[in-house]
Amino acid sequence: MGTGLAHAVDANAARIVGETLRTAGYTEAAISAMLGDDAYSARQKDMPVMLRQIPQNRLGTVVRAFFLIQPVTVAELERAIGERGVAALEAAGVAAVGDEVVPRLRILPVADLFVASDDDPTRTGDFPPDFVAAYTAATRLCDALTPRPQVDRALDVGTGSGVHALLAARHAREVIATDVNERALAYTELNAALNGLRNIECRNGSLFEPVEGESFDLITCNAPYVVSPESRWAYRDGGFAADELSQRVVMTASEHLRDHGYGTLLVSWLGPDAEAPDERALDWADATGCDSWILPIWGGDPLTHAATWNDHLADDPQAYEAALEDWTGYLAELGMNWVSEGGILLHRRDGASHTSRIDQVEEDDLEDAGDQILRAFDSRAALVEMESDDELLDTNISVAGPVRLELSLEPDGTGSVVVGATVDLDEGTHPSLDVSSDMVEVIAALDGAQRYGEVIESVASSLDFTPSETQKLRREALEVGRELLELGAFCFEREVEPE
């Protein structure tokens, strides 16, 4: 059980397996309803309970075989996915079929995709060096931070199980997936076939080497960026010193981006102290010649970093202690006292002046931010071209997504007084900004039909503001407007040219 891919797959057979699993109703929602919301993170100790939760029906047979990687009888699986589906399993490399069906790997429904990998809730002991994971927390982050315009060519670097290549294949004419791990590429080919995707090409090699001289409209990368003194696992340890792998990813990705192209890169960077943790990442981004958006998501001191990436050793105190000593000692030798992990987003565009910004993102709050990212880079490009505040005041601005406005109240002895407010974009990265209660009136009045300056004047007039109060509101509105445009919470309304 769960030995992984044993040979090259028959793409046609894999497509049949994917089709029959869909017909059987094998979905993420069905698994959660059957086994609970924590089913995807379950491990060996949870198996006895989960096996008793599975009903004796067609879907239960599929879940037992491909989610929990348990043998099932041929008759049971034929009732679940049909004779055609069972006949395709061995050629697809998914299972051995004899007296019973013995799964070789796990197939996870992830949203509307099937992702086969080495993930195995029955696994004991250490992972092999070429272990291929399915959809990790880092995978989710890269997915959520990737813009999804229709593009000609996309590239996924360090593709692993191929998740990001699969996602890109739905909005790109052609996708290239690279990885130094040949088993990862085999899984990517299997997963493309399971999902009926024919526009993904796999290439073996380190990082960008297999695409030398080529350019792309979209680049994603969730390579093994962990700052580590080890080279234990291909999916975690990149084999470069310090954060050099991440630096190479950022710099080389920018060289392979076409004009108007986007890059979403999950990387890690070091800082000498927690007071200035992002200086190295900012230096990298500034050197790319692209607009950049640095989004720190995790950060910690050397001990926290070492403990996080070695918690699999927690049941072996001696090995755990040795790993903590090695990892903290390694960072001490580098003179680094803070480790950050997150996304660096790039947008290549024409123009001599490019911008960078840094915004902390809470992992638990992050949702699909693709549209927000497109709006944000678009607005930043427009703002760079503006030579004065008057140009911004002369544009039409509207709220671009679901925005929540919250007032702050304080008692004054006779009741409550509004002392401030917060504006939150209730999607994507969920940015939040403190504003005055008067600015709330401006935001609420934005409909895209009036010039921004006219909206400000109208609100000031309705509040009977003096000239000095109006000027104060205008200054705040300019500052807040720029910030919310750069965050993708506001957008410019494009003028429609008369026919």
C-alpha cells in the first residue's frame, strides 16, 4: 500500500480513472461530510476511527481505497467506479489489481482537481528524499496569491505534484512545469491526465535551467525555499546556502517574465534582527526591474524556525534536540536572527520607474487574492504616471470589492462619540486601514460616476466644513485613496471612449 508511482503512466488510462472517480462523486466536500473537516490532516493514529466512519456504499469504497489507501476487493471497486475504471488503474500506475485492488498512491480531491501524491495517512517512519507532497499549507498560499488572467504561456518552477501547473493550465494556452525531482514530474504527468489536461509539458532540471532563453506571462514557484543546514528532502531543502535559493528564484523569475507578466514566488529571507526583517527581500525586489509586492506571512527567531521545521522529530527527544542545535547554530554562523517566509509578487511593465511595497498577511485570513492583486498592480502603474495630486483628484474612483467600514466609539459622559473608523477589504489578503469618521463618508459616496475631488468637496459641503477642515479632509482622502488603490480595495473607473 502507498508505495508511490511504480512506472511511467498511461495517460489515457489515467484520464479514465479521473473520469470514473468524478462519476462516483469523489469530491472534497463529500470527504469532509463523511470524515469531518480535519480529514485531510489525519494520520495513522486516526485510521481506526475514520475506517469506522466510512459507509458501506460506492462512495465509501472509493474513499477507503484512494483517500485512506486501503485495499478493497475488485468487486467492491467495480461497483463503485465500474469495470472500465478498475481496468485502467494498473496502467495508470495508481494501483495493483489482483485478488484485490491495492492502491499505490493517494489521490486527493482538491477543489475541482484530483491530485495524486505520496501523501499517506498510513505512513510510518521518515519520508524518502524524493517524497512528493500534494496540497500543503504553502501550496494553498501560492494558489491564493496567484493572479489568473488568460495568458499564452505559464511556467511552474519546482512543480512537485504539479498543482500550480494544473491550476495555470485552465487559463494558459501552454504550461511548462520544471522540477529536479523526476518522481515529481511523473506525478505531474499523472495529475494532468487524471484531470484531462493536455497543455502541460514537464521538463527535468533545477529551477529555471530547463527554460533558458524562454519567457512567460505567468510564473509560479513554490520551490524548496526553507533555510536549512540539511539536504534531507527535495520538497523542503533546496541545497543552497542561507537564502540564496530564494534570491535566485526572485532574480531569475524577473528575467523570464514577459512585458505585462506576473510572478508569484513563495520564498524565504533572512534578517539580522526582527526590527528590520525584510531588507534583503526588498533589495532583491528592487533589483528586478519589476513592480513588486512583498507579503511576509510567517516569521520567527532561529529557535522558532528550527522547531517549526523539525516538529516531525518531537517524539524523539534526542534527534529533536540535535536538530534544534544544528539549525540554530547554522543561523548563528550566518549572523541572522530572524527568518521570514512569504510571497514576493512581481509585475513586469513598461516604464523607467517601478515600485515596491511590503504588507504583512495573516495566513488564516488569506483567501483567493488573484483579482485583488491584478487591481493593485494596475492601480500602482497608473499612480506612477501621475505627476500631481490634482491628477488623482481628477480621476473617477470606485470601491473594487466588498469593503467593511467599522466605527470606533468612546463614551463622553453624555453618550458615545465617534473617534475613528477602520476600512477593511473583506476578501483576498484582507488589508485593514484606520481612517477618520469623515473619510468613511467619502468612501461611502464613491460610485465611480464623479471625480474623486468632486466627491470630497461634496462630502465636505454636506458636513458644513470650513475651508481648513475641507483641506484636511482632502489631504487624508489623497493619502487613503492612494493606499487603498495600491492595496486593490479601490480601483480607477476607465472612461468609455465615445463611438
